[in-house]
Amino acid sequence: MEPLNIIYWTKVALGFLAAVICLLLKINNIFSGITIGILVYLVGDRILRHIFIAKVDEQSTITKTGVGTYIITWIFFWILLYTLFNI
């Protein structure tokens, strides 16, 4: 696989992980959820930068790749899991 594909799908998985963390911590406040989401993204981005810095042209490419998908995945699964477990 190409490095950008790996980064993209890793950020999809991180979005799901952020949603699970929000669910496990029983976060129902949007501001706390956004904080968790940002923290998970920043930690994951930092790790991905160290792994793929030599394989990508620019460092900012790693940060930009998959950010929209991360946000959509995180919000979708947070809402879905919150709804399923709090009925």
C-alpha cells in the first residue's frame, strides 16, 4: 500500500477509536467530546509523522490527509454508539 493510503485508513480507525473513548468515558458534553477528539487526532498525527516522515514529500501532507474523514467517522460513530447504548 502507498503511505498516504495507510495514513488515510489509520485516521479512519482513529476516528472510530475516538468515538469509543468518548463512549467509554460516558461523555455527553460536546465540548468534552471535541477535546477528546482533538487529543486523539494530535497524538495519532504525531505518531504517524514519526513513522512516515521519510516516505512523504511534505510534513503537512501527513496532517492534511484524512482529516475530514477522521472528523466524519468520529462524529458518526460517537452518535451511533451513544444512541445504541443509551436507549
